[in-house]
Amino acid sequence: MGQASSQAAGAEHSAAKPIGMLVAAVGVVYGDIGTSPLYTLKEVFSGGYGVPVNHDGVLGILALIFWSLIWVVSIKYMMFVLRADNQGEGGIMALTALARRAAAGHARLRGFLVVCGLIGAALFYGDSMITPAISVLSAIEGLGLAFDGIDHWVVPLSLIVLVALFLIQRHGTARIGILFGPIMVTWFLVLGALGVYGILQHPEVLQALNPAWGVRFFIVHPGMGVAILGAVVLALTGAEALYADMGHFGRKPIARAWFILVLPALVLNYFGQGALLLGDPEAARNPFYLLAPSWALIPLVGLSTLATVIASQAVISGAFSLTRQAIQLGYIPRMQIQHTSSAEQGQIYIGAVNWSLMVGVVLLVLGFESSGALASAYGVAVTGTMLMTSILVSVVMLLLWKWPPLLAVPISLGFVLVDGLYFAANVPKIVQGGAFPVIAGIALFVLMTTWKRGKQLLVERMDEGGLPLPIFISSIAVQPPHRVQGTAVFLTARPDAVPHALLHNLLHNQVLHEQVVLLTVVYEDIPRVPPTRRFEVESHGEGFFRVILHFGFIDEPDVPQALKLCHLDDLDFSPMRTTYFLSRETVIASKLEGMARWREALFAFMLKNANGNLRFFNLPLNRVIELGTQVEM
């Protein structure tokens, strides 16, 4: 997952190599939802829900799975959500930025939408830990069917595979990524073939295409109806990846791959497993592997392991991309971002995120020990993110696209109602083991909101003693200090006030450079800002210039490179004549009105450990002077 190219670029490549783009989309986008058949029906019939493994029970569940795939994925995501692209980019943070822009004139609604986006992002991190754990566990468990007495090796083997996956992240996945597409295409072809094999044994299973069987299941089992959606939703895990990965390929290749290959393969496999259960109810203990002929079991375990590793890789990469977007939009402290490919912008590695996810995944595997137990925790994070996406895209339809309310409102209510039912069905899982992703999500939500609010308060506190720029320049004209050659660049968040670093430098060193640039970096609610709109320059006289650099939320904020675009005779940004002045603030928690004391202390800790402006803006190490100041919150 993640963003590597614009939609326009994706469309261009799609036109040139449609088959290649389709295969690549299958490899990157559909790993998560493509491995759902490993555990979905197993959880439905063996997860303690009490669903009878008989004709009506099997057909009812298959109807619910089929029509969930049609409504949620084929209609909601393919026809509507994928249209809500932010200059070709997708994902919960990109959608949040789009919704914020749509609600520009509604302050309260804008705030509510930001909260929805942050909740969805926080829950996505919880999903990023559960997906690798349950996927790899479910694949390795197939060995227990092939070899007696090997069950106690499932957890150690799963941990070896998962830890190895996290260890290779820092080296990038460009080389092995080439194989993702062909492997996943093979996986879906095998899914379809197994499904056809099962359906031929009991063709009556195709009756489940009739939605009446799903309705009948709710009527016959009223108490179980909503609860079973907590297991049925496992068939939809990974649907959010369709939107988040749009920046890689564009909407058309993702949609074509879904309708041509992925959806038919998934439906055939689920129905094949259902056919097996009609003939052998005992196969409910693992219908996916028992559907295969005995001679194919070992190769199927190997292929399943590869597919689950690819699914896990997609989710991990998505966590990296989501983190970068959140950093640029100001919701997460700056972290060191390492680029693992010189060709693809989206190939990034964030060590803090990688090791945090690895610890979470290892704890989940050790704590739950089986895919069945872990399935009881799965679904809360996924459905929460899906619900937030429905709310955000509804606002975009009404306020940004200006669709008629008679059209947009019923569609939006349908999306929110279905996702709300799925989320409600998963709420009981919180006390059944599902508290882990919820706790992780709550913790991340608190961190993100604390960081955002803390940064706002920090700017306000520093502005309280700020000196207006026009007054300062007037005083310089009256009593000019000693001027030295070169250009001094002062980074500041406020374009109309004198930076503290400038005042400290003048106070202690008693000099000013010939050219003084007050630089502000602004992040827009769009993925990329074109070079023609990168900068604004304003001269204030006496050698003072105001420069505002604009970046998108997936742009690389390379300040020296951006300043090269400022072609002004009065400004010289040559490396040996330019010095960058930074201010490092030390926050002291106080009784001033702002945040709770514990949040102020948390913000102070986050600020102390955040990656500094020097690395984040790619400033030259030997041309930076950093000046500190203390701020009471």
C-alpha cells in the first residue's frame, strides 16, 4: 500500500501496459482480501457462533458473503469511493484532507470530519498488526492437516516468517515486489480452480446467489443474524486497500482486476468451500485446505504462505505511507523516513513504525496462538475504518461533488447503515480479545490529537511575545546593526512575526546577514504541489524577504532544492553563502490554560523525541545553526 505515483501517471501506464498494470494491481492491492478465504468460513462455522452446518445455514452464510462483496466492494468502493481521489491519491488521510476542503465553510463539521479521519487512521494501525498475524497463522496451520503432531510448531514457524518479513523492510521490497503480481495471479487462479472443483461435487450450492437465502437466515436466526456479521466481515478485510493503493495504479486497473479476476475467484472459492460443507459438515474445522485434494495440500500451504506474506507486506507498506501523510498534515511527530528505491517515491521505510508493528504482531501471535482465536479480535478495526470512510465520502458527495440530495443521501445512508451493522456486530469482540486493536487505536488517537493541539498551543505561546515584522524592520532602518555577507534563512511558522531564532542571533551575535529570509513551510490538503506553485516571495525592504514554500502531503520537503526555484536577483541561495537558523523549543508543563497537565507532559516528551527540522527538511549539516528556547504550555 501507499502512494508512488499520481493517477495521471497510473492512467498513462495503464494505457501503455494494461495487462502489466492489472497484474501489478493484483499483487499490491488484493493480497489482504485475497487471503480471507483461508479463515472466513472456518470462523463462521467453528467460531462459536452456533451456525448450523446444514443446507440452509451454508446457503444463508454464502448469500451474506456474496452480497456483502457486491455491496461493499463492487458498489461502495469501486463505483463511489474510488472516485473520491485527492489528485489521484487515496487512503483515509487523503480522504480526510479532501473532506476538510469540502467542509471549508463549516467549522464544526470540519472538526468532526478530522476526528473521523483520525479515528479511521488510528484503527488502521491496529489492522496493520492483526492482518499479518492472522494471515500467516492461518496459512501455516495447513501443515497440521498434512503432518500429525506438528501443531505445536505452528506458532514458532509463524513467528519466524513474520519476524523475517519485518527484518527485510529496511532493505526495500522493490526486487521481491516484482514477483508479487504473478504469485497473486496464480493464487487467485488456484482459488477459482478449487472452487470449481468443489461446486461440481454439489452444484446446488449456487442457489446461494439468491439474496433470499441471506434474508431467510436473518428471519430463522434473529438473535444470531447481526452477530454472525462479525464473522462474515472477515471476507471484506482488505477492502480499504483498494482505495489506499489508488495512487499506485489509478482507478481503472484496480477495478478491472477486481471484476475480471479477484471477485470471480473469491466467489468460486467460497462457494466451493460451501459445497464441501454440504457434503461433509465435519470439514468445517478447516474447509479451505480440506477442499483441496490430498496430493495438493503441501504445495497449497506453500502458496498460501507466500500469499499471506504478500498481504502482510501490503499492509506494512500502507502503514508507512499513512504515517508519512499524517506527518505532513501535522498529526504525527516527524520521524526519519528512509527511501528504499531511487525510482519509486512510494518505496519508503520508517523504522519506528516497522519495529512497533513487529512488536504488536509478535504479541498477538504469542497471545492468541491460532487464527481461530485471533479471528475473535479481528473486525473491530476494519469495520471502524470502513465506517469512517463512508462518513467522509458522504460529505464529499454532498459538499464537494454537489450531487443532488435525493441521490446522495440514500446512497450515503445505505453505506453508513451497512457499515454500522458490521461495526455493531464486531463490538462484542472487544471483550472477547478484540480490545487489543481498540486500545492501540485509542492510544494512537490520543497521541495524534495531543500532537496536533500541542503544536497549535506552542505557536500561540510563542506568538504572545512575538514582535511584529514591520515594527522590527523599521527599528533596523533607524538603528542598523552590523551586516555580514551571505543569506540567512530563518524557519518560522508565523509569516507576520519575527522568529525567536532571529532575535536570539541578533541579541547574542550583534549582526545580521545582508539577505534575511523568513521561511514558512505550508502543507496543502493535496498530494503534490506543482513546481510553479511551490513558492511565494515578498520583499519587505532592508534586505528582508518573506518566502512561503508549499508542499503536498506526500511531497518530499527538500527545502534547499525548493529554494533553487526562487530566481531573484536580490537573493542568493548558493550552498556556501546560505546559513539556516532553526529554533528548538523545550516545552515546560504549567498551569496555563491549554491542555491537561498529563497531555502537556506527553506533548513535551513527543516534541523532545521528534525528528528535527534539520533532517526533515534535508538541510545541509554544515550550514545549520540551532538556537533553543523554553516555552511554558
